Amino acid sequence: MRLHSLEVTAFGPYRDHQVVDFDQLGADGLFLLHGDTGAGKTTLLDAIAFALYGAVPGARNDAKRLRCDTAADEVGTSVVLELTIQGQRLRLERSPEYQRPKKRGEGCTTQQAKASLTWIGGTPDAQPPEGLTRIDEVGRTVQRLLGMSVEQFFQVVMLPQGEFAKFLRADTGEREKLLERLFGTERFGQVESWFIDRRRERRREVEAQSQQVRELNARISQVSGAPQTSEVGDENWLEDIEKQALRDLESTGAEHARLRRERDQAEAALTERRELAEKVRRVRQANATLAEIDAKQAEHDAWRAERAAAARAVPVITSRRAADRAEQERDRAHAEVTTWADRCEVDPATPLGELRTRAGAERERAGALAQLIPEAQQQESDQRTLAELTAAITADEEREAELVAQRDGLPDRITEVRERVDEAKHAGVRLETVRARGTEVTALLTTAREIPAAQRELESARTRAQQAVDAHQQARDRLQDLRSRRLAGMAAELATRLADGEPCPVCGSAEHPSPKRPVDDQVRAEDEEAAQTTEQRAQTERERATTAAQQAEQRIAHLRERLGEHTEPELADELEQLRAEQNRLSETAADLARRETELTKLESATDELGEQISALRTRIAASRSENSALAKAIEEREARLRDGRGDFDSIAGRRAHLLDVADRLERLIAARTARDDAEQRLAEARVALAEAATAADFANVDEALAAERDEQRLAELDESLAEVDRRAAGARDALASAELFGVDTDTEVALERASEAATVAREAAERAAALAHRSEQRHAELVDLGGRLRSAWAQLGPAMTEHAELEALADVVNGRGQNARKMSLRAYVLAARLEEVAVAATRRLQRMSDGRYSFVHSDAAGARGTRGGLGLDVLDDYSGKVRPAKTLSGGESFLASLSLALGLADVVAAETGGALLDTLFIDEGFGTLDADALDLVMDTLDELRAGGRVVGLVSHVEEMRQRIAVRLRVRKSRHGSSLELSGTG
């Protein structure tokens, strides 16, 4: 990496545009950034770092204050860096995030951060030719080209003032954190974590397996009743339990078999007794049934006689029902004759011949009228058509009058709509003016409404400022009081530190004849420091509160200046009126398109109305001609139809009346005929009823009807008689069966004794079965648990061995256990890197210290068993002893720190495989060196630039400027390069 130029604008102390030409400065490989303290030397290094990574070294990056406070508001903050990386020249431009005044109104707005990368002299492959403009893409591209992170860059390329000395004096933990960031050893930490996690997993697995073994052990002990064993793999204990369970199983099984045989014998005897008792019961029940049936024989005979009489009465009942139906038909026929005689308005006894003659005459007259019906229908149709024509003529004449009126009124309507169109256009123009005024009034009204809150804030700020002034004055008075009291008791305070035989820090005497005694209420240094801290805080709070009050006064003055002579009620009323007018104008302007469309339609409607009026007048003339012809034809047809209608409204009505009269007469004739037939059938049915009663062996019809029974009664008689027959047959079959042959009804059966004996035997067998079942279950469960326990023992042993090995290995990897040096894997790798750094740094330290000092790397464990591996001491060749780096003087510490930083830069650059670093910056520290040491440092820097590097030094020491100029004149007689800086911010 080689820098070419740097441009900064409004960055740090540089409020104007500044350019640094590194090509000119680094032409001899060495240049100096020189200036007084605060002149902005370190800011140039910050600008380079910010251009590359968007960050600056150290605590300055946390402050987020990169913009120049004195820069003009219109000048933007930016940094432009042009450099070459891996043979590719590029231009980086960045702007930080900062607050700038708003272009309109009061207050500030956030100017967002920006970044861009532009390729110069050709675009690399897979890169856009227009460059990059996203901050994340620019950052990733720069880090990929340089091959190092921002932390590595600050440690390798920019050696900031005081930062690299911390690494020399750091303890093991701080040094480990820095080396981890530089060398990226996170993967070794992940290996350590992997071993720890794996050990934790294996411990959980072993614990789970051990818990399983304990649970199985306890379960076996619970099932068998034997005490638990504490040994893993105790086969004798498990075999004894299994053998005892097998013996219990065999003994309970034998006892169960014996009791089961006794139970079977008792149950067989009980079954025989029960069978004999059942036979005796059945014989007794059969005899009782037959006796009961014999006792009720008379009742059963009555049932059979009633059932037979009901069966003989069925034909008589059928004949009676036929006679009833014939009588009902006769009555209906009489009623029908009376009804039709009334409708025909004749005597029911009128002869049938006379009725038939009259009906035929009515039908002949109706037939004569049939030929006039089509003409009557045509007459009705023509009359409807005539009415429709008349209505159509009237409607067309009214429509003609309307269209003529519309045509006559079109000019006035067009003028009216044209005026409305002009009104909508004017509203659109006026609307913009009203909106602008409304925005202005809204802003003024907002300002007016902010004034009360601003006034309250001003009063509150003034109150807080006065309180802060009072608090600060009290703190200052207390500080002055404590200082006065402490000065008064200073001698007593010094006397507390005196010891016999040790010199006095004031006079040097080893004797202290009369030391000052402490006074009452002695003030300590801690009390004075605490009071001073309190006073400083109070002063800071006073300045902050005073500034806030001034800002509040400025804000309310600015608000009143903006408001002018306006008042809030006036502005509110005006705003309300403007909003109402804006709504009205908006509605009118929005209606412009509709009004223009309406005007277009009206302008084109004149010709359309003329065409409609002409067509309508033609249709009216044709309708009038058709109406006159149709009216004449209707009048001629009406004379012929008048005679045919007679007193009726129509021909069809009169014809329908004649047909109805003939039909009623014919129905009367049919009813007379049906009545005569019904009387004949009734006489025949009554004769058949009397004959059926005689044939059924009844004295008369009434006796036969009395023997009738309903279906329910007949079903009851059949069921009762069938039940009697079934019971009698069942009893006789039972007594005649071979099973009950010879059974005496007086036989006594001892059933209770046999049942009691069978119950006792059954209960004993059940208890024995339960014992045998429990023994079988216990034996099966113990066999299963024993197999599972053996399997758990077989798995637990190797698991415990594996866990022990893994735990020991994890301890070694993490610097514990058998790791004698207490070095973790990550620390071991870092120790190797630190050893390389020590070797590279020793070469430069020996040269700069004239061979006196060398770095010594130590991998021994720390004090009280702390981790080791990252120790770094110095070997003093004058004494031949190794001593801590903290014992070096200021100049020696600078030489050692610079050597260590240069060595660290070489190792990190080689480790990361990044770009060749042609530029190196060293910030301050040269003021601690004497002339000889400074010569040695300059020789080392000469070696760096002789190797092709450009070294930039940052120092305010005047001697550095002179020495660099002399060295560059000595080398090739060139003019030395330096950049003189002075604070411009």
C-alpha cells in the first residue's frame, strides 16, 4: 500500500480545504509531520484511517466528533485519499455523519454519512466500472485489498502515540486480547470451547447412564426385597436375586396346581347337585301346571264357543255392510236429483222426455251463435288497437312540444354552463394562492402556539441556572474552607507519616523531637479532592444551565421576530376562513371536467333535437291516418254484432249461457236415472242379508250381529287358548322325557353344603393363582431388569473411561490439569506468534539500544497458578540479567515499544498475507530520547526506507526536524521533506 495524496475539508481542526501530497513528501522514503501541540498532526493520520475504514484510532472514534466546529455551515465535511493497493490505484472519498443547520427554518438536521470508491487507470475484474457508493461495499473492498482488519491496520501501519507502549507493559490478559485481534486466533478458542462443550455433553451422558444404573438397581431391590449393591457389575448379587425368584416361582406354581385340582372336584360335585335339584324342580312345576289347567277347563270352553260364534257371524256382517252402502247410495241419489231440479228451476217429477227435448233446443240456439264469435274477437282487438293509436298520438304530440321547448331554451342554457366552466377555471387559479397563504398562516400559527411553551421553558431554564449558580458558589465556598483548614493542619498531616530513624520529607532530619499533633476535625487530602470534584461538577452544571437559559432566550426572541404583529386568535380565524375557501375552491375546480363535458353536449344538442322533432312529426301523421281507417271499420262491424248479443254483453256470453242451461238439464236427467238404480240395489241387499243370517245358523240378523267381535278381542282369545295348549303340551312332554324319568318330587337335595365347599375350594385356588401370578410377574420383571442392568453396566464402563480421557484432554487444551505451563491452546498459538514478534523486535531493539537490550519471551506459568505463555521481558546485556519491561526508563521504553511495534507489524503483515505495506506512520514519543538514542532510531528508520518503505514521523520536537533534514541532505544531497502544521481550527 502506497499513499499518493490526501484532501481534507472541515475535518478536525481544518476548517478549510487542505491537500497533502505524499508522493512529494515521501520521495526520499522519510518525512516529518511537524507542528506545535494541537496543530493537527494526528488529525492527518485520523483522516487516512477514516478514508480507508470509516473509523479513527483510539478513544477519538467513540466521540463521533470529526467535523470542524468552526467550519462554515455551507462547507461540507469530507476526506479524499488517493492510494495504490496491490498495483491498483483508487480514490476513496468519505463524509462522516454530523449535524448541520436546516436550510429552511431553525434547528439542525442530520447529514448522513457517505462513502465512494473510484478506480483509476482500469477497473479490476468483477467490479463495476462506475465504482462503489455503498458504505458497506466500500469497507469490504478496502479490507479485502489490504488483507487486514481495522484493528490490525492501526497496530501495523499507524503506530499512535502511547498506544504501542501499552502492549509492552500489559499483563498477560491484556496482551492476549490484543494478539487475538491481530492474529485472528478465534478458531483456536472455538476448539477450546468445542472440548468444553463436548466434555459437558459427555458428563451429562455419563450422569444419565449412572442415574439409569441407580434406578435399575433400586427397582431390582424394590421388586426382590434384597438390599441394593453399590458396585458396578456385581453379577453375584444379581444372580442370587434371580435364583431366589425362580425358586419362588416353582413353589407357588406347584401349590396352585394342587389347589386347582381340589377346586375342580368341588365344582364337579356342586354341578351334580344342581342338576338333580333342577330335575326335581321341573317335575314339580309340570304337575302344578296340569292341575291348574284342569281347574279352569269351563272358562277355556267358553272362550272356544265365543271364538266359533264370531267366526260364523262374519258372512252376515259382510252382507249388512253391503246393505248399508246401498242405502247410503240411494240417499245421495235423491239429494242429487233435488239439487239439479232446483238449478234447472223445474219440478223433480217432470217426465224425462220433456227434459231431453228442452236441452236439445238450447244447444241448437248456441250453435247458431258460434259463427259470430270470430267477428266479436276481431272487434275487441281493433278497439284495443284504436285506443293504443290514440294514446301514442297524444304522447308523440306532447314529446314534440317538449323537444321544441328544449330547442328554444338551448342558447340560454349554453351561456349558463359556459359561465360555470369559467368559474371552475378561475377557482383552480385562485386555489394555489389560497393554499400558499394557508401554509404561511399555519406556520405563523404554529410559531404563536410555541411561544407559551418556550416562555415556560425560559422561566424554568432561568430558575435552573440560578440554582446552579447558587450550588456552584456553595461548592466553591466549601472547597476554599476545606483548603484553608487543611493548610492549617498540614503539619499534623505530615507528622502522621514520620517514623523513627527515617528522614523527614521536609527537612531531612532523622530525629523528630516535637511532631505536630492532629487538630480536631482534621481535613484529609481525600476530603479536599472530593470537594474539588464536587466544585468542578457544580461549575460544569452552572455553565450548562447558563447556556441553556441563553438558548431559551434566543429561541423565544426568534419566535417573536417570526410572528411579528400577528396574534394567535387572528391567525386561527384567518386559517379557518382560508380552509373553508380552499374546500369550496377545491370542489369547484374538481367539477371543471364535468362542466366542460356538459357544455360540449349542449353545443352538439341543437342538431340532434331538430332531427328528433322531424322524425316525430312524420310518425304522428302516419298514426292519425291509421286511426281514421280503423275507427270506420269498427263502426260497420258493431251493427251486425248488436243483434247477436241480445241482452248479454257479448256473443260469447250469450252462447255460454245457452250451453250452461242445456248442461244443467242433462245433469238432472242423469241424476234421475242414478236414483232409480240405487233403489233397486238397496232392495236386493236387504234380501241377501236375511239369507246370510239363516245360513250361519242364527235365529235372526240381530243375533248374528251380537256375535260380532273386534280384532283385538279375537286376538286375545286366540292367544289365551294357544297359551293354554302350549303349557299343557310342555308339561306332558317334560314328564314323558327320559331325562326326568323316575325323578321323585319328594327327593331332598343338599345343595347348600356342596355350594359352600365349592366356594372354599375356589377361593383357595384363586389365592394360590394370585401368588403364582405375582411370582411369575416378579420373576419376569427381575429377568427384564437384570438384562437391562447388565446392558447399562456394559455401556457405563466405556462411557466413564471415555469421559475421563475427554475431561483430561479438555483440561490440557484449556490450560488446566496435567498442563504444567497452564497454557491453553489459544495461548499456546499466541505464544508462538509472540515469540516470532520478540525475535523480529529484538533485531531492531539491539540496534537502537547499541546492543544492550534484547526481548525475552517466557512461556512459564504466572504467579499463583495463573496462565502463562505470554510473558515478555528484556535481557540487559550490561548486567546479563532478565528484568521486567516496566523497569525501563522513559527513553528506553520508547525504543523497546517502537522495536516491538515494528516487529509486530512485520509478523502481522506476514501472517495476514495482505498487501505489501509500503507506508508506515509513527506518532510522537521521540522527545524522550537523548541525542545518541535518537541517532540509533534514525538508523533503524533508514533501514526501513532503504527496504522500499515510506516512513512518516509525527513529532513536535524541533531536533527531529533538523535531524531528518540533515540525514536527507547526506543521502543523495536532496532537500529534506517535511510538512509544517499549525492549528487552523
